[in-house]
Amino acid sequence: MATDFPALQRFAASELFLQADKLEPCILVIFGAAGDLTRRKLLPALYNLVREQALDERFAVIGYSRSPKSNDHYRQVLRDSLEAYSRSQPIDDSVWQAFSRRIAYVEGNFEDPEGYIALRQQLEEFEREIGSEGNRLFYFATPPSAAPVILHRLSEAGLIESGGSEIPWTRVIMEKPYGHDLESATDLNRIVGEVLQEDQVYRIDHYLGKETVQNILVARLGNTIFEPLWNRKYIDHIQITAAEAIGVEGRGRFYEQTGVLRDMVQSHLLQVLSLCAMEPPVSFAADDIRDKRLEVLRSLRQFSNQEVFDHVVFGQYRGYRDEDNVASESKTPTYAAIKCYIDNWRWQGVPFFLRVGKHLKQRVTEISVVFRPVPLCLFGRDDVCEDLEPNVLTIRIQPDEGMALKITSKKPGDEMEVGSVEMDFSYSETYAHPIKDAYERLLLDAIKGDATLFARRDEVEFAWRFVTPILHSWEAATKKQPVFYAEGSEGPVEAENLMDRYSRQWRGIN
């Protein structure tokens, strides 16, 4: 590739990078560079980081994929993606033009050693020109099955070293699903461990990059009105909901192999659960926080084969079997409701209800902490006491990021009437600065070497230890079918029945 190096020097000196000392220099290599994740999430995230002057000037991107493309063609594809998916609009053409000079494309098959030779040449060319000091970040925007091949080919080509935190550094970001079950995840961890040290591996779960997910610990540990009550004595139950309004959106083949449990529960929901339930860490250092998340995952009560069907509802939206590349008699669940327990001192006996599904009424992800009712109604009249509702703290993760606390208040008037009111906090109304996309935060953290918001090897395996028996029980029950629910509904009635059995009810999806 012919690179206009004087132009790069002018770019480095421009006002776009006045804050260039924020991060170390590096070159980011994206495997799966022509895929949906790169176009929808990674490139828009990188553009916005450049636009906000958050990256070192000695930063470049190399896309690696098997489809034939010239550098100019690839840059145009990415430019079109920004128009469609960037959170900041309109696209600043001067920012893009300067940034695009640091983007190159390498054509190659994941298994073909020749492609890695071409990749090495491009890496070395960029390193000479921009002075990235040999720091390399590899992003596997690929299926999990491709990771072992890519790792070994990179190692054979001398492109990665098992150097831990040494300088220059090599780091690898790996996308979910990390494995297919406990056995495959353990095997993948073993293979990764043959090539890299654990502190070089960044297993990404974009939910952990969301501002409101990070706020869970701040809300708990930064407010004395919450942490003393954050236990079985005061909390009746906790609900975690991740509802999507869309279906599989043309990804039928992927979803048939994955399903909602692998796609959402094993990663996103269990990570959010661990943040809600973890003990206070000794510090906010990465491993101190991950140690406490791990304790929660280790304490999750596992289900026997029969308990699976007592505690889990498997659902499927009615039109799923008509989607492209979906089997006509598919039993792949697109919805799951799970009642689970954490067997430790803080949470013993407190049920956690997880609910996740596609094609539901609205897109909403939230946590609802439902406190125990008052032990004695002091207001005399039965009708007043019947109107008392429990306090609920709701943390809205998306789309209307914020928190709400439902409390009981007297209604104005001469009579003793009570009702529930909400104290509401919205990020968009409170803070002028826009909320970063999760991938922006996570890419920055990987470049910094901060692994706090990434899953550690043992976290992944213990999450699979909880989910795998559920998967195996469902897949072995050949005569059982998922319960159907209408598109645009709140899910199957059987999920409501699950709550009714324990005299509780879901919060509405609205």
C-alpha cells in the first residue's frame, strides 16, 4: 500500500489529536473486518473516539478478511457504515479523511499462511511509518470456532508473543459466545492459554461497557441508603429483563446454533447478575472486581434435570420457524424466563428472576430490585393497607438510561389515601455529555490494558457451569417444545405463571 506519510505527519499534528498522550500507540487488527459487527459497532466506535480526540496519534487499523477488496473500496464500505450506524451525525468529513489514511485492508483466509505473511508486511509498514512501538491489539470479530486457527497462525507467523504485560504488548479481544457449552469453553481456554497469558486475553461482553451497567456498583457502594439494605433481610427478589423488539433479523443460521441461552443468558444476563449480587471489592482494581463477580457465579445453585423444567420457561415467537435458515420444526428458544438462587450468606433464599427474549413488546433492559413489604400496616383501614406496594429500585440499562425509586406517599386530601410515586433520574436529562457506545469504552480499556470490564477465564467457565445443564436438559427432552408467544407481546403466559407460583409478578415491559 502506498501511504502518504507526510500527510499522516500533518494529521498527527492537527487539532484532532491535541490530547494524544491519553493512550499508548498501537495497531488494531480486526479479523472478520467485512462482517456486520465491524460495520455496525467497531468502526463507528473508533470513528467517534477519533472525533473526540481520545486516541493516540500513532494509531492505525488493519482489516483482515477473505473477501477481495482494495484499500479504497474497504474505506468506502466503512464510510457508508458510519452514515448508517455512528451515534454522532453528520459525519465530519475532515475527521474521516484523516482517520481513513490509517486504515488498510488485507485479504486472506483464516487458515492460509500466505494471508498472515501479507498481514505481517502491512503491520511492519504501519509500525515504521507511525511509530506504534510494536504494540498490537487483535480483535476476533469471528465465530468462536475460528479463534484457535487464528491464534495458531498468528503465533506461527511471529505476530504475537506470550509476553503478558511486557512492552511492546500484544493483546487479543475475543467476542462472545465464548464456546458452545462448558466443555467447548474449557477447551477454548486451554488452547488460548497455549499461545497467550491470561492478562493478554480480553473476552468482551458489550453489556459490561454500558454506562448504566457500570453504575450498578456506584449506586450500591456510593450511597449509604442502599448498601446496608442490599441483602436477604430487606430485598424480596430481583428481576433482570433484557427484551428486544426485533427478531433474528436474517441471522437464522447463527441463531439456530446459538439460541437465547447461549446468546444472552450465559454472557449478558449472568454478568449483570454478578454485578448486582457481588460483595464489595477491596478496591476497584480489575482482578479485585472480577474476583467478586466470580464468587457470585460460583454460588449459583445448579439445577437437576427435573428442576430445569420447574424453574425455566422456554419460549419461541410464533414466526420464528418461518425465518430464513430456520428449521420448520425448530425448538430453538428465542425467549427464556429463569428463577435462580445464589447460595451464599447475603442472598440465601432470595430468588433472582431472569427474563430475556426477542420480538417482545419493546426494547428494554433493566434491573428491578423489589424490597420486602412493610412488616405492619399502621394506617388502620384495610383498603389503605391493600394499596401499599413494595419499594422498587429500577436501574434502566437501555434505552432510556437512568434509575427510578418507587416509594409510598400519602395522596393529598382529607382522607387517608396512599399511592406509589417514583423518583426518577435520567442520564440524558441530567448530563450534557452524550453516553458513549459500549464498544467505545471497551476498545479504550483494551488499549489501556484495563481488564475490569472483560470476563476472566474462570468467570466464563463458571457461567457455563450454570447454563450447560439447562441446555443439555432442554436439548435431550426431544418431546418438549417451546411455548409460543405472539410477536409484540410481553412473552408467553407460562412466564407469568412462573411468577404466580411464588406470589410475585413481572414488571411490565414498557
